[in-house]
Amino acid sequence: MRTYDPTRPIRVVLADDSALMRKKIREILESDPGIKVVASARNGAEAVAAVREHDPDVVTLDINMPVMDGVTALQAIMHEFPRPVLMISSLTKEGALTTYECLELGAVDFVPKIGGTMSAEIEQQGQEIIAKVKSSARARVRRPGRVPAAPAPKLVFPAAPTAAALADRVVAIGVSTGGPKTLLDVIPLLPPDLPAAVVIVQHMPESFTASFARSLGKASRVPVKEAEAGDVLLNGHVYVARGGKHMVFSKRRAGGGVMARYVTQPSDSLHTPSVDVMMLSALEAFGSRIVGVLLTGMGADGADAMVAIRKAGGGTIAEAESTCVVFGMPAVAIAKGGAEYILPCDAVTAKVVSLVRNIR
């Protein structure tokens, strides 16, 4: 596998069964002088051969291709010569489910085609594609592997939660690039008797978050769902923010507890949902009875909120560089003094549980 060298252009192999899409994606990538497309492929088999021949820094794979589809090609690449792979998929329900399978199999990130399989709007996503190829080139490739489904029986979300079930403390998690696979190292280890609710912002489109929550739930011992407006936060339950809006929280007057809501402001936020918006709202609703966790991802979303949580007396954990797919968001939080603990992802859950159980 090639070692990333920031002094030379990022070498890319791109694969898509559409000649038009190959042309457009090549034009997008090569509009940036820091990227060079060394080969293009019409199907997964050609992509694997091109990777073998050209040893690129990054591979972009469409999912639906003839001869060999993107999922099969991804497995072959990660098994034979692992390197950063960026999936390009449609925003359909089926496309979302397959994308999560690819993320579990080792893909670093994905770009959803906003216009479907034959996206005439792909040019509108040019900056996103370039940014994700660049972040992928720097990514730490994680070996593929699935988290086995937990043998414990699943809990259910009660229609009428009891006062004892209402969460009075919260774990607020923010994550971006590399997040779906990283969360599989964290959420499935949570115990069903966790005395806190867990809320997650993972940067992804609206049509993906429900499928993501279901996929995460299948591997976990705690219930996981896409949060709905009006959901009352319960102990031992995980709520994934829906894409496209900001998840915030407010205290209920009748019945007690804290419920989730969705808002559209701030409209100028770089990410929707925003980790900063979610964490700061959780801090307002729960006070110091909060643990903030910032995992892998490019950019700085969540770093300021981590600083605020720590200043307020809450616990904060940032993922260590050694396990981050992209050491961006955690790095900024650490630099700003927002991380009380800096831990590899496989040590995060135990620290979360310890901090939550010691909240007084």
C-alpha cells in the first residue's frame, strides 16, 4: 500500500459503470491540482485490477456495477491491498443499507449521489467529493470485520415510560468520517442497565440515518433508533439524530424528563445535524450531568461544545489519534482543552460507563 505523501498529488482510481459519471467525476477530481486520476474502471473487476496495477492512494467505488459490484470489489481490495476506499451511492433506501455494509467492510466514507444512480447533479457535489478524497487519503485504514450481534435480548422503547426510566444524565456523541465503523466499536458494548440516555450526531444525509440506526441496533445490547421529535430520553437507550435538521432537547413540564426536538437554525451551520448544536443543547438540558464524546471525523464540529461541557463540570472524551480514521474533530477538541480523557476507541465505552455511573 502506498504511504500518503502530502508533497505530491493524490493518486485516485475511480470506478463507475456510467461513462458519463466517470467523465464528470474525473473532471471534478482533476480540477484540483492536488489530485490525479491514474485509472478509471467500468466495473468492480476492472477496479480491482487497476488498484493492483497502479497502487493508488484512494479508490472511489460506485455500488451498482456489472461483472463485479462495488461491495464485492471493496472486499477484494481490502483483503488483498487495503487502502482508503470512498463509496459513491444513491440516496435510496436500498443504497443506504448497502452503504452501511460497505462501511462495516472497511470503506472510509461515502458520497451520496443526490440525483440518484445517474446523477446529473454530481457537479454540484464537486467540493464535497474533492474534500472527501483528500480526507480519505489521510485516513487510517481499519481492517474489515463485523461486530457480532449481541446475544442478550433486545429492550423495547416503552410507549409510556416510567419515572424511573426517564434519563437525568446523558452521553452526547459526535462523529463524522469513519464514524459508522467506529460506533460499532463503542455502542454494542454499552450495558442495558446504563443509567443515562445516549444521543448521537453522525454526519450523514436524512435518508441514511434511519437505516444507520437500525444497523447499529442489530449489533447492540441496547435499543437504538433514529430520534423522532417528541421522543422522551430514557436510560439505556440510544438516539441517532436525523440528517437534515439539528437535534436539540428541552425539559418537559408535564411528566418530567427531557425530550428531543428538531430545529432548522442555525441555518448557516457547516453540518446539519451539527455536533456543536446538539451538545450545547444537551448541556443546557442536563447541566453537568453530561458526558461528551468526540470521535473520528474531519473538521472541528463539536470541539467548542466539548470545551463548554468540560468547563461546566461534565466529562469529556476524545478519541486518540492511534485509532481515528481521520484525526480532525478530536484533535481540535484536544488542542482547545476540551478533552479530559484521550482514549483509543476500544477504551471509550468503559470510560463512558464509569463516568456516567459516578455522576452525583
